[in-house]
Amino acid sequence: MQSVQIEQNDKHALMKLLEPLTLTSARELKPQLQQLIAEGVSDMEIDLSLVDLIDSSGIGLLIATRNSLAKNGGGLRVIGVSSEIQHLFKAMRLDRHFEVEGKTSAGSRS
């Protein structure tokens, strides 16, 4: 099962998730994220434009990823976020820890 597409360019990586970010997909993604960070990636974008569901495991993975990137002087940006997930992030104040960009403003990105 392919749940993610990854583009890496030096210290930057773009991950496009192809399915909901739940316990199952978070377990699959965690080693891939750790590998990218071990290879020197310090800035990451995670595209959630195809994601309509995120659970506590997915949120935990985003927070852990952000913390690991911050240790390397970098950061996390989550793009293509649906309005429902964006409201969740704001309610949990996650938008204070990483940049969150909704679907409408991410529409011009490829």
C-alpha cells in the first residue's frame, strides 16, 4: 500500500499523503519521516489535500516530526488542509507550533 509520495531536495522534503492520517498510516510514515530527518532534511512540507481524517496518532506524528525538525534548526509546514482539520488544529493550538495552510490558499501550489 502506497500512502505517501515524497519529493526530497537537499534539506527540504515534500510529503503528499494519499490516505487518512490514522494509527495505521502513522505507523507506516514514522520510519520514513525519521529516515528523511536522519538524511539531513530540516524543512518539511506535508500536503494533506487528499486527507479527510486525522486521529490522535496522526497528530502525535506531526508534533514529533515538528520537534525533530526544530532540533535541526528547521520547521514543519502543513499545506492543503481541509477546513475541518484546520479548525481542529486551531482548537488544539497546533497552528502555533507549525504553519498551517488551507486548501484554498494552497491551490496554486503543485
